[in-house]
Amino acid sequence: MTDLSWIIDPVYIATIFFFIVGMQRMSHPLTARSGIVWAGAAMLIATLVTFLTPGLTNVALMAIAIVIGGGFGYLAAKRVAMTDMPQMIALYNGMGGGAAAGISAVALLGLTAATGGDAATAGSATGLFAVIGGLIGGVSFAGSIIAFLKLQGWMRPRPITFSGQQLLNTTVLILAILSGILVILQPAWVPLSVAVYLPLFFVLALGFGLLMTLPIGGADMPVVISMYNAFTGLAVALDGFSFAPPNYAMVIAGIIVGAAGSLLTLNMAKAMNRSIRNVFFGAFGATEETGVQIQGSMKPIDVDDVAVMLAYADKVIIAPGYGMAVAQAQQKVKELADLLGARGVEVKFAIHPVAGRMPGHMNVLLAEAGVDYGHLLDRDEVNPEFPSTDVVLVIGANDVVNPAAHRQGSPLFGMPILDVEQAKNVIVLKRGQGRGFAGIENDLFYRDNTRLLYGDAQETAGRLVQALKKL
Amino acid sequence: MTDITTLWTAVYIAMLAAFTGYVVISRVPVILHTPLMSGSNFIHGIVLVGAMVALGLATTPLEQAIGFVAVILGAANVTGGYVVTERILQMFDRAKKPGKGGLK
């Protein structure tokens, strides 16, 4: 067989080119889809030419693994409902992290075998990159799986905390780093053999990922998902260096993802006015504000009254939250907006960056329902509009519309919110009298201009549609 | 990777890639944040080619087993990431079509 391996590098270069172009085309909704198609084609070809790598064995195993993994990924991604997207993204991200950890493990086992467990080639740069890549990849794998379990509802989404948690987490991290250093240096004076501390290193990395994600609750998921996305990217980049010669396609793609994920993570944390440290170590919702008495009472309203209010309004803003996703109400909400639009009411959607469980969650759901993205306004765009708005319909959102964020001393203090309370009327669609994720009482519900419409969001929106049709 | 030149080359490349990523991504509008995330999720699926090489060069049964699992995970990452991103972007594509929305 002729050696065609020279083709690999040119193809990888072209792949990176199309990845970057693909990301660039995401700067506009109209071009975004073609961008991902190009990137996908490039990825497919890159995978195919990888089979030409010289000296490759286990090719049959490889093909089987690709069919199993690819088949699972394809079917699961095709079938998942749009409302379940956050956990799907967490799952695939975790798998990438797991693959990166696996590459590190194979590389380190290879190094160990080559040195026979002594320090002959220990301390090489390859080992260093493989260890750091393995640590980050392992953390991302275990952490993403926990995030997946929480989002899927297979695990309690509330923060899981216990005394000494931070001490334990820090200890596990330090031990993981120490065992990683042992793996790199393999010093002769350590009585343990590498066969002991190499597996230990991976167990500790996975353990830290798990422990680190346990205390993080549902509403912080947008930050967590994007951070693990960045982690996996970095792990992939580092693992690119564990090959000789380095796999630059992995390095560049991984670093670009790392940059994207970091940027998103910071954006999300800023949208909640919290530092990354606070998200991961704060166990949000554990602190309760004391000594604040909320004035007023919760005043219910019925569907017919709300329908009349909406029908004769000039301007209505809809502020959706995670509750809309849970109730799968987006289709009914879109119907409602269309009906109002047909009556000449100006309808807009107010999207808080962290509403939902992943960055851009509400935009995706509303796009699925067919709402033109021109009607979706970001927090900064929409906030000046609330004072001139007749009715705000809050659908399953809580913390992101809680005016307590303006009050010093509140756990939410400083979080930029949707200032819905400035509208003439606020209608809150709500399942029951419970609190938001943060476990903080919402002042908004007690305001004089607020009325509560109890019930399942989808059902309530449906009844509003019926009532509007009769008017 | 023992060669120090290779190491520095790698640092040059890493720095430029980080800037490229930052510049390209900071232009993505807020409404596309989910596809941006799942799209970059797909792009780190390039880990598949690394997993393939790792499995291809594995010699002991343990290495083969780990490599095998890594390829499965990498392949699921690539296809899942692609399909999810494509599905989401398809919706944005559809939502913009005139006549579909009754909103004015």
C-alpha cells in the first residue's frame, strides 16, 4: 500500500480553517447553519484521513468503537426534545472530556512501559502535558456527568452540601496534583510503584470533578456547563501535545473551544453578578436574608381578566424562565403572542442571559416555537422599555425578575435583573406559591401592580389563548 | 516533544489560537449562545482523531481497552455535538422565514 500519510497534515490544516470559518459564520443567525455544516464536513474528512496514520493497528476495534459511539451520539441527539438540550450538551461535553482523559491514560501507560517504571524518560514534556490534560479532562468528564444527572432529574438538582466539604474538595485536588507530579517525575525514592499512583491519579481527578459539581444547583448550570466546555477544550489541546509530533489540529481546536467556553463562562457569571469562585464554592441559596419583612400580599387573578387586560393593552412584554421550559409551554406562548400581534398589540420577549439552564436556553425554545429572533430582546435592550409597558407576562421566571436584587443585604443583591416591576401591570404565571431556585422570597409577587395566575404554564397559556379568541 | 523548539512552536500556535478564538467568538450574538456552546462542543470532538491514534498505537490489552472507550466517547461527542448544533440552528433558520410568524 502506498503511503498516503503525507495527506494528513494538509487535511488537518484545512479542517482548522473550516472550524474557524464555521465559528465566524455563527456571528449571524442567517449564516450560522452553513458554518456548522462546513465544520462538520471538515471533521468527517479529518476523521477519515486519520486512518492513514502510519503504524496504526487495532483498526477493526477502532471502526467498531466509532460505529457504537457515533450511533449513540446520533440517535440520542436526534431524539432529544429541545427542552432537554442542556443535559444533552452537558453529556456530550463530558464524553469529550472522558475521551481526552482516555488519551492521557494511554499516553502515560505507554510512557511508563517505555521507562519500565524507572526515571529514564520521566520528566518529559509529553508526560507533563498528558498529566495536565488528564486532570482537566477527568474533572470535566465527572463534573459534566453530574451536571447531566442533575439536569435530567436523575439526581436532586439542589446543591448537595455537608460540613467539611470545601476541605475535602481541596484535599482531593491537592492529592490529585501530587499524584500527577509523581506520575511525571517517577522519583526513585518514592516507595510506591507507578502502577499504584497512575490509577490513583485518575481516580482522584474524577473524584474532584464529582465533588466539585455536587454543591452546584440547577440555576447555576449555565455557568457550569460553559465552564466544563472550556475545560474539555483545554484538555483536548493539552492532549494534542502528548503525541509526537504534536497533533496541532487538536491543539488549535481545543484552544479555540477553551477561549469560547471561558468567554461564555465569564459572561454568564457576570449576568448573575457572581464570581466563578462564588458559583463553585458559594453553594448558593444556603444563606437566607434575615430581618426583612415583605409588605403586601400575593393577589391571584383569573384567566378571563388577564385575557381582557392583554387584549386591550398597547404593549406587552413576555419574560420567560425555566418554568416555561419545564412546562413545555413555548408553543402556546407563541400562539398567544401571535393572537395579540394580530390584534395590534406590540409584543416583545425579554430574555435574561441566565434564564433557564444553559446560555441562550430561552432563545432556543422560542426559536423552536417559531418566534422571529427580532422579537427577542436582551436584558439591556428591554429594560428601558418596561416603564412604557402595559402588561408584563412573567412565565416561569423567578430569580431573574426578583427586585430584591436591588436591595442591599439580599443574597441576590447586585444581580442585573429584568426590571419588570416598572411596568403598569405584572402577571406572573406560576405553578404554586413556592420560591425560586435561590430559595429567596420574591418581592415582585407582593407588589401592588402584580397579580398571580396559578397553574401549569402550558395549560394556562392555552386557556389564555382560548379566552382571547372569544373576545 | 523533547525538542525545545517544538515546545516553543506550540506556545506560539496556542497563543494565536487563543486570540483567534476570542475575536471570533466575541462577535457571536447573545441569541446564538446555545449553538455557540454546542458548536464548540462539536469542535472539541476533534478529540476523536487523537483517540483513534491512541487506540491505533496501543499495545497492551489495558491500553487497547482504554483507547477503545476513548474512541467511543470521542465519536459520540462528535456526532452528538454536530446533530444538536445543526438541529438548533435549523430552528433559527426556520423562525426567520416570513409568513411563519404572525407577530408584527
